[in-house]
Amino acid sequence: MPVVFRWQGVRFFFYSNEGNPREPIHIHADRQGAEAKFWIFPDVLVAESTGFDRRALTELVRVVEQRRAEIERAWHEHFG
């Protein structure tokens, strides 16, 4: 489970086994039992979430948007 970055106690990461066939580029986030998955393209969208409130999700979307290039680069480095 490669961690791409951490932000204010939230861990942003990929699962090494992302399905077969592999899903499009996305990132997972977790903090103290709350979890979310974000699609990266064409726009950053919440794919699923448990435990994060709307305000937290809005902030996490903003963070993912700001770090989209870093996430995409890490995805390609990890998955080839």
C-alpha cells in the first residue's frame, strides 16, 4: 500500500492490487477510521466515502486537485 503523501493526519495512498482490469487513476484517503476514494480524471470526484463529513470531503477534494500531478506521477511509477 504505497503512501503518496500525508496531509493534516490524512494518509493518501494506493492499494497495490487495484483490480483486474485495473481501475482508472484514483487515490484513497484515510484518517482515524474514515475512508474515501477519489477519481482523478477528468475531474476530481468522490467515488465513495465512509466517515468523512461533507466539509472534510470538500477540503480533501481541494487537496487532491492541488496535488493531482503528484498523484498521477506516483500512480505511473508504481503501476508502470
